[in-house]
Amino acid sequence: MTQTVAVVGLGYVGLPLALLVSKKGYGVIGIDVDASKVEQINARRAPFTDAAIETELQTTKLNAYTEFSQLAQADIIIVCVPTPIDGESLPDLSILQAACRQITKHLSKGRLLIIESTINPGVCDEIVLPILEADGKRCGRDFYLAHCPERINPGDPDWDVSNIPRVVGGYDKISLYEAVNFYQSILDAPVKPMDSLKEAEAVKVVENSFRDINIAFVNELAMSFAKLGIDVVNVIDGAATKPFSFMPHYPGAGVGGHCIPVDPYYLIEYAKQQGFNHTFLRTARRVNKAMPSFVVEQLLESIDQAKLLPAKTRVAVLGLSYKPDVGDLRESPSLEIIKLLGEEGLEVVTYDPYIASTTGSLDEALKKSQAVIVATAHQEFLDLKPKALDKTAIQIVIDGRNCLDKPSFQGSQLIYHGIGR
Ligand code: SAJ
């Protein structure tokens, strides 16, 4: 008999997963609290810009609901709800807790619940389980619990939900066995069983903290090499010729997104509660969070050098999204740059081809500006050359993603600064 899978949370993580599960022959339902998202999915329209999702929606058997009572028909329930940080950079598990409070009402006997949301070690055991067992149900007897941290990489043409290897932790042997079997049935990728829920929770925060500290390393190098007159990108590319023990990361205007700038705080906070202070992770976060002000500082120094007045300088900020060629503002450094520019009394115009609320075109943004900051390396900006700026009043170019053709700018009358180059 075909099993039915329910995916709770139909965003960047849950929707691709639900579509894959449907394609693999399971019965599948989606649950989301956002009625408009449910309506768009049932009308076969992608609730966010993603061509692959748009295509898959045309043939899927997925039906979406806002009612958690629909979970009664599910054999496997997978939770893919956001786990953000709050204004003080502390973990915010309220959305996950709310989902679990709803799910436990419809968790029929023998069902498997899998958490995919990114969480720190201890969340399943210390926060999720007490909610699920509050009415007397017992994990391992009445239901099963596993954790399989999501690994979606928005905009990646090579790696998607169907072929990215996964790790799985289980409450007990049956939970682990059932969850590993499920993922092996839908993935064309290895599935690695971990010894516990905590180990599986730790894998995700560790892999993303790894990325955050490596980006912080090159960001600190960039700020140092800017003073030393060394092109840090050339140096990183040189180091990357070493065929082992080096993994290149690149400096930029800051670290955004729903993963990298968020996940380290989940580990920092939990470890602190257990009596350990992650000074290294905190330092990396501090370095990366300082990059927007480093970019603005470079602009202000260039305004002085060009003998312009800040109050009379209009800055075109190109790119609001946190990463190239997607339209995603979550934790985007561009937003911090815009805020800092406003605090300095500068007039700001923004352009991002993926964000409708910005000005209509690149030319529109450039034509009345005296300075430009490239904050996201969207494909549309990469060919920008001094010649294109001839008919504008632009005198300053801050290449916040080192994505422009530096030699062409250095040979021009423009003031050009990259990040560490
Ligand atoms: N960034 C840098 N320098 C780098 C790499 C990234 O400044 O060398 C910045 C980006 O501009 C962006 C932020 O960091 O603002 C995050 O970039 P990202 O490429 O890590 O993109 P994400 O946030 O989509 O990260 C996802 C993550 N996937 C999951 O969490 C499942 C992450 O684990 C992946 O490593 C990453 O994609 C990836 O490899 O692309």
C-alpha cells in the first residue's frame, strides 16, 4: 500500500521536497499556514521565483492545505519550517514549536515524524519531544522521531534536493531505520545514519559554521590586504592552486541568507547554556557582520578623495539579494549597507533585477548617481565597464563582490575599490 507523506512548511526547503516525494510515487500532501501560498501551489503557480519548481508543479500530485487535521492521513510527517534568529541574534524556535503543537494533535499511532529544519543539538530531545509527548504519547511506542537536516542550496544548478547526500539521526533504532529507508527511497545520494539525534543536529550547524569562519578568514584578510596594497583575490586564487588542504572562499560585502549567518548562533547559544563559550565562532560572526560598514567606510573615504559632499552624493546600490541571481533578501548585507548610507545622510537608489520594489533598470539607477556600490554579483552587473558610466556623473565604484573587471576600472578616471583588491 502506497505510503502518504505530509510536508509541513512549503518554502524553499519543503516545496522542492514535497515535489520530489510525489515524483517518487508516494502520496503527498503539503501543509502551510500561509493560505495564499497554499492557493498558489494548488493553482500550480510557484509561490517564489524558481523555474524548476514552476515546471514540477505542472505534473505533481501534491495538494496543499492550511488545516493540520489533514495530517491524520500521513504515515510520514516532515517538518520544514523556518528556524530564524531574533533581533539579538538568538535562536527563535517559536515557529517550530507552534508546528509541533499542531502536529501532535494528529500524530496517529506508529507514524514517523522527521524534522528537517536547521536546529542545534538538543532541540529534538529537549524541546520537540516534550511537546509531542505532552498528551501522554511516548516516542518509540506511539510514534517515531528522526532528524534529517535540510541541505537546499538555492540557485545551485548542480545540487538539488534529489542528489544532495544527507545525514539522519533517530530517537531509537526503529526511528533511524524507518527514516534512513525513506530517504534512500527518494534520493539518488548516500544517506549516512548518525548515532543520535544530537549528532545529526550538530552536523548542519557545524557545516555552516565551517563556511562562516572560512568567509570571515578571507574577509579579515581583505581588510588587512587593503592596507598592504595586496590583491587578496589573486592571493586566494594562488593558494587555491594547492591541490590539497585548501578550500577557497572569497571576501565580500557581507554574509547573508537563511543559513550561514544564522546557524552558528544556534550552536553558540546552546553551548553557552551548557557552559562553553565559542569565542572563535563569535569572532567570525563579528568579522562578517562588520563587512557592510567596511564597504560604506570605503565609499566615504572615496567621497572625500573625490572632493564630493556626502549630503550631495547619490549612491546607486546594485543588488539587494544575499546571493547572485536569486531574489532573496533574508539577512542580506545590502540592507545593512543601505541603512548605514542613510545614517551618513547619503541619498540612495537601489536596483536589483530580482526585487520588484527597486528602481526600474540599471541605467535608471546609474544615471543620476555619483557613486555606485555593487552589493550582489548578479549576472547583469558583471559586464559593467567604465565606458558604460561615461554619460553618468559617477566618479566612484565600490565593487562589493569583487565581481567587476578591476583592470578596466583601474585604467580609468574613476575611483575603484574592491574588497581587499
Ligand atoms: N559568501 C561570501 N564568500 C564566499 C561564499 C559566500 O561572502 O566565499 C556570502 C554570499 O555572498 C552570501 C552568504 O555568504 O551572502 C551565503 O552564501 P552561500 O553561498 O553559503 O549561500 P547559502 O546561504 O544559500 O548557503 C547554502 C547553504 N546550504 C545549506 O545550508 C543547506 C550552505 O551550507 C552551502 O555551503 C551553500 O549554500 C553553498 O555551498 O552554496
